[in-house]
Amino acid sequence: MKLYVGNLSYDTSEADIRTAFEGYGNVSSCNLVTDKYTGKSRGFGFVEMESKDEANEAMTNLHDTELNGRNLNINEAKPRTDNRGGGGGFQKKRDGYRENW
């Protein structure tokens, strides 16, 4: 089961997250999301645990607890969708493009 871990301090490392979650079961993977340009933490990450029971126990016990000065926000991770916003300011029209103001 994959968990979203939010409200992380920018000083928190993957090792810090893994250590916190390993107290509740086997951690399959731990991924701290970083900015692609600066390499700095974006303040959230994902932890995948081997069993749903272990993940639920970790979520119950670690949600709203402090890690490196910040209270964690932990939820079950939702699948990523292709609708990630963006848009170039133009809309395709039958005979070409028109500005989308």
C-alpha cells in the first residue's frame, strides 16, 4: 500500500522518513519528491509498505506527529491522473488555433 506523506520539513531526508515508518513494518520504497531544477525537497513524499495492515498502522500512529519540527500529514496515496493542468493559452479550433483568453 502506498502512502502520501506531506507537510515535511525541507530538511527531512528519505532516511528520516524510512526510519519513522520502519517502526510499523517493512518499507518497500520511500521517495522524497524534489524540485527538478534545484534538487531541494518539495515538502512531500511517498512511502510504500508491504502490507495494508502495516500501512494502516503507520498512518494511524504517525499522522499529525512531529518529524523534524513539522506535523506529518499522512493519507493513502491516490493514483496519478493525466489531468495535471497546464495548458498553453491556446485552444485548437477547427480551422487553426485561437487564443484562449
